[in-house]
Amino acid sequence: MATPLCAVAVLLLGGCGTQVAGDASGATPTASISWTTMQPSAVTAAQLAGDQRTLTLTARVPDGKHPCVRALKAALTASERNIVWVQITYSSPSGDRSSGCTGERTASTRLVLPKPLGNQKLVVDQDTQFTADGAKLPALRLCGELGCNPPATGCTTASYEQAMIAADAPEHSYRDAEHCDGKWLVIDFSWRTGPVCGDTTATPSGCTSRLGDRVFFRAEPAGWKTITASSTGGCTAVQHVEPKFPTALCASLAPLSASLHPSYPPQSPSATATAP
């Protein structure tokens, strides 16, 4: 009876036994660890076959010395408003670090759509977008954080939002001032910090305490590109890095308030000598 049971275990768990011969790492083989359904850490590429229906999706999945992935698949979850929604899942023991599945690799899976993708956008795992528009097929074009058709670089609210993303501004930041000529841009922004709003005992209140910064940008084909950040007034800081930055946009800049951009001098060395 032992042989049939082991054969079943091979089919269900991908192995038989609890230790791999010659394993000097001490990692427990994944056959003895619970496998759970997961989604990839990133979806990196999508290709569309000539039939316009067959998708090949590439994603990052766990990897290690022992088997780390099985049942990798893509499934159509919805198709509406010119968007095709797809979800990639797989089973893995990587939630338990003793599985040894602490690395990553790329893996691909296929999905046949019920009808041609056409001009519809492809959204994989809720937030990764692809489009055939402007793509070099069979590869679909991977869209950025601002979608598949980001706003043109310029002196517009949508373009300023792209600049805030490029500057890696903290979430929920507020734009306090913009100076823009279409090719160059400077933005002052701030963000709330400290205790939560509504805490009347906090000093200062979380709704009034904030920090801020000033970032300079140049326009590039892909959008606004960060040049430098500085809390000082005038043009010295930015023109030291980019001499072409126009004086008309920075000459009148006042230094940021110390309360928005405090300076913390380095800590002085301890005066206490360590006994030999």
C-alpha cells in the first residue's frame, strides 16, 4: 500500500517525504508546508497572439531551492466599459519562510479571451494596465501610474499631478504653489503630519501640523523629470544643478518656512571617552 499512497502524495503535494537528500540548508521541503493561493508581486509583460484573443502574461512569482509555485493560471473576471479585467493566481508555500521560497523569478501563463481584445484596455490584478494602442505587437504596451494615455506635459492640473508622482511626494500632499512655463516647473507642496485630526489634546493639532518641500522639474517626452529639491529662496540651488533653469521662474521664490522644512544639524560626538 505504501507505493500507491506515495504516488497520490506526489500528485497532490509535488513530493513524497519530509527531507530532500543532500539538503544542507536545513530548509523544510515545501511538500510538508501549507500551500495557499496568492497573486504575483508584479505583472511585467503581456503579449497578444495573431488571433487577437490569446494572451501570454508574464509575472513575478516566488522561487527557491524547493518547488515554490504550482497551478499558475490567468482568468477573465470581467469585461466592461472597454476594459478587460484579468486575474493571475497560483498556489505557493512562500508565506512560510521556512519553505525556502524567498527569491523570485518570472513565469508565464496563457489565457484565451472569448473575443478579440481590439481597442480595449487590459487590466491585470486590478492595477497593472496594458494596451495595444501604440504597442509593438505582439507585445502590449505597459501603461504607467497615470494610465495608458497620461496628460501632456504642461501647465495644467493633470500635468502637475504627474509631477507630484515623479517627485515621490507623500500621499495626500497638497500643492501650495506652482510656477510653470510649459518646459520648466517648480512646485511647493506640503503634507499633514503629527497626531490624527480630532485629537484635541495634541499640541500642535494633527490638522495644523505639516511639513513641506519645493521641487524643480524639466519637461521630457515621458513627463516632468525631477531636477532637484531645495527649501532655499531664489535660483541658486536649482541653477547650480541645471544652469538652464529660467530665472523668471525662481528669482522671486522666498525660502520655505522653517516650520515646513526644519533643519536638523548632525549630532555632536559624545564627549564621553570609552575606556580601553
